[in-house]
Amino acid sequence: MIQFEKFELDNGLKVLVHQDTSTPMAVVNVLYNVGAKDEDPAKTGFAHLFEHLMFGGSVNIPVYDEPLQRAGGENNAYTTNDLTNYYCQIPAENIETAFWLESDRMLSLAFSKKSLEVQRKVVCEEFKEHYINKPYGDAWHKMRSLAYTQHPYRWMTIGASLQHVEDATMEDVKDFFFQFYRPNNAILVVTGNVQTEQVKQLAQKWFGPIEAGKPYVRNLPKEPVQEKSRTMDVRADVPLDMLMMTWHMGGRFDEGYHATDLITEVLGGGTSARLYEQLIKVKQIFSSIDCYHFGTVDPGLLVIEGKLVKGISMAVAEKAVLEEIEKIKNEILDAKEVQKVINKTESVICFEDMSIMNRAHSLAYYELLGDADLMNKELSMYQKVTPSMIQHTAQEIFQDSNRNTLYYYSKS
């Protein structure tokens, strides 16, 4: 059970405090309720660009890293389709340094032409390296555009097009910042060797004077129910053929979410999972195969992807995967197999919650979902999943009309 206290500043900033006196460290985590799904379809990649820009100097602090490093701290950030998260870990006695740095970034970035050009170049190079020049790098760009027709999950966090970041103007960047990176669109979580009263004073001192932004009301287009399977053929200079299939699944609030998560474990959770056991070990059709999902807030995708053994045809590989899926749809799983994946999930959750860094991330994320205390209820949600719930969820998801398939062929 993770204990925490919560309060809110007048400008709308939500603040959560979790005390752990067993460590000399503290974590300051700022989550902004903005992800790639909040971008203009003609100006994508901005949330990810901001992950970089936020380290390029704020209005009163030219270089973010130097003061933090002098105070013994380290930091990082990540962007997803749903959120942007910045965090630093620092000796608790120096925690005010982190408040000073994070509040100045929230107050305003420096918006220098040099910083924009430097970070634009970094992001463009990242796009080329990972999504254009890397083998299979464009697979997810293609799959998202195949699977989604309306919802903004149809582009990746890096952006739909390199051109969008290349064309970003200073005015575009400022507009995006002042729309989303405001106190009323943020959650501040402080974990570690701290006192709630101390955090209240620091939060009020450093974040209190920042003006709240205009309320952001998210009104995203819903993805219509897919009524017909979709396929795409790709030929590229890659070493092996790859088969990628996705099915639409419920979002984070869907009643079948936890059952779906366990399905991905049954099928793809390591070397004892069904796909590995049958299609790599026994039938030797794939050289690697995975089943997973992204845990997105809005309805997402369940994925099976694998690289074929040389000489195996795409038709044989596809048939073998679908046979394993039919089994999970038609046969109720043994209670032991279900308990095994629940136990594995439990150990992952418990292990993750051991560090004050992960606790900070989790508290911020669950507060974004609507209630930080959900992190304390997550395990019980998995424990309620029964073999018949898994079968029912598998039958709902694994319909042929709900499937998108990418046949990624090697030219060689």
C-alpha cells in the first residue's frame, strides 16, 4: 500500500507527496497532460520535440543540467501518445534546486532561436536514425496508419512526418507551450525523504505564482469500430520477413483491460509463453515472436509480431499464429496457467514499486487517470480475472474483422 497526501494550488497544479524516510534521496516528477494525441494532425511530433526543448534553457536558467548536477541530481523525460513526463532524482537536502528548475521551465522556456534549431536537428536525426534508416523502422508508422482511420494514435510520438518538425516555427512552438505546459494541466509528485508541509511551502513558493492556463478540454475523434480486416504488403532491404498483426482492444478504463493484459502474457510473456513454445521451439516457424500492447489510455492495439525463419512462407506463419489464437478463443485456459501469469504480473508490480522513482511515476500516472489511489487497487483487478473472462475477452478482440496485418517482406 503506497501512502500519499494530495493538495492543489490555486492555479490548478495538483501536488502529491509520498514520504519514504528509508532513503536520503527525493524525486520530483512533473507530468503534463499532453501527448502526441493532442497534436494538430498537420503539426505532429511537437510533444516529443518539447521533451527536448524543455532541456534547452528556461527564462531564468540558461542551462538546466548544470545546477542539477552541482546539487547531485540526475534527470530525464519521456513522451508517449498520452502524456509527457519529466523527473529528477536528487539528495533530499537539495530538493529546492529541483523545485527552482522545474518551476522555471513551467513559467516559460527561453524560446531562443538557437535552442529550437539545435533540438529540431536532434529530433530530425532521431527520426532518420530510428524510423527511416533502421531495418523495420517504418513498420509502426505503416501499421498505425493502417489500423487507425480517425483517432490521433494513427501517428507515433516522433511524428507522422519529418517535415512537420522541420517546418515548426517559433510561433508554433510558443503556442503549443502556453496551451499545454501550464500548472492546471500538470501533476507534481514528490517522493522520498520529504515532509508534506515542506513540499507545500516549496510548491507554493516556486509554482504558486505561475499563471494557470486556459482549461484544456480534450475532444478527440473516436475510432470507429473496424468492420473489415485490413492488410498491407511492404518490401524492404531487411534480413528476414516479418509478420505484424494488430487487433483493436479496450483502453485503460475498459472492463476487459486487465484480462487483455493477461492474454498478452499467456501468448507472449517470455520463453514459456504459448507463441514461443509452439512457434519457435516446436514448429520452428519464427526466429523471434512477441505479443504485447501499449497500455494506452484510449482504446489501443494488441500486437503480435515475429520474424520468420528463412524459407518459411508468410502464409504458413500467419496460419500458425491464427491457430494459437483459435485455441485461446475456443478453450478455457487451465486455472494454473492463468494464476501463473497473474503471479508474474504481481511480482512485476511489486518490483516496480520498490523505487521512489517508479512510485513517483505511478502516482502521477494514476492521478492522470483520475485517482492516484488506483495504483493500490491495480493488483486486485488482475486477481479478479478468471479463465472464462480471458476466453470471453479473447473472443471479443480476436475477430477477423478487427485485424490489421502487415506483411513485411525481405527483398533478399
